[in-house]
Amino acid sequence: NSNEKMSRGALIVLEGLDKSGKTTQIKSCLEILRADGFDVCQLSFPDRTTSTGQLISSFLREQTMLDDRAVHLLFSANRWEKWKEMNDWLSNGTSILVDRYAYSGVAYTASKGYDLDWCLGPDKGFIAPDLVVYLSAPSTVLQGRSGYGEERYENKAFQSRVSETFGKLKTKKWLTVQSDRPIEEITHDIITPMRNIIRSCQSGSLKLGTLWK
Ligand code: 2DT
């Protein structure tokens, strides 16, 4: 019966510039949600362990030269590789916290000057997140964080263009939080919306959508 309410997991994405604290927040939110008793797992894109991921990783470390458009398609393929696993988790009731998603894909490539519509193409039809948390901080603050500048893209001029492009992708449904604050304060602000969206998906009141709707 297609009208029957289906309980499922929630897809929660964290986005933001390099060093905005996404990985730290995913770690602490995962711990809290698990302690609450929720069934949650985590993923990050790019997934550097697969064969496309290894190519991407080598490109990011500036050890491999690739055409920007070829790299864009690799990043997207790296997500499609995970489609079935993600779909299975969600339908079995496991929620997923994801570190970066197709929004990063579009923001980084479009910031190099490529057409926004072209950039959106490869991820069309991929699983749409139920919640996007955007960690926002001035690129000048991020620049001072440890490890900054070690990979391609980690420079101030490019990061401010990426920030602008994220601005174009943002919808009213995104939760934007200032991330140049203590870790615990940020966690405090985002954990309740996460619990709420997981409960809504569990109750079967939200249907899984697809990008770019
Ligand atoms: P981290 O592994 O440190 O997050 O850096 N990127 C990411 C893209 O250009 N396209 C994408 O689709 C994704 C997911 C952002 C990964 C770097 O790769 C960029 C920073």
C-alpha cells in the first residue's frame, strides 16, 4: 500500500568551507544521538577508500593533474557508488550523518567558473537530505586553523568564492550556524534539529526526496 506510512532513517548533511568544523561536529553529534538510543552511522564525501576516491585524493594532494570537469564527475561518481548502501540504511531505519555532499561538489566546481547548471547535472536524482546544516565562518578565521593550506583549494580567495556559491545553493530549509564559536555551543544548537528530523522520519511523515528538488 503506497499510502502506508514508512518508518525510515534520516539523511543529515553537514556542509561548510574547509576547516569549518564539520568533522568535529559529526563526531560529537554521533556520540550524543547514539547515547539517546538512535540508530545512526556516518559517511564522508569524498570517500577516499574507493578507486574513484583514491584518484580524487591524489588530485586534492596535488599529486595528480586532472581536468576540472573530469574531477567533478569523479566526485559525483564517488557518491553514486554509495547510493545503494545509503538507500538500504535509510530504508532499514538507520540515519546517516554525512560530512559534505553534492552541494560541495557544485560549490567547488562552479567557483572555478563552470556553469552552475552543468555542475548540478551529475547529481540530479541522488538522494536529497532531510536536513542540511551549514557551518558558517569567515574565511579569515578558518585560515588560522591547523592543517589549513595543506590541500588544493585551501586558500582565502578561492574559499570566499566557494562561500558565495554555497549562498546560491542554500534554501530556506538549511540550518545555518555560526561556526567560529566554542564546539559545545555549536553542538548544542544543531543537536535538537537533528533529533527532530530523525523522529519525523521514524514516524513516517516525511518521504525521501531526490536532488535537486
Ligand atoms: P575534505 O575531505 O577535507 O572535506 O576535503 N570537494 C568535495 C569537491 O570539490 N567536490 C565534492 O563533490 C566534494 C564532496 C571540497 C575535500 C575537498 O574536496 C572538495 C574539499
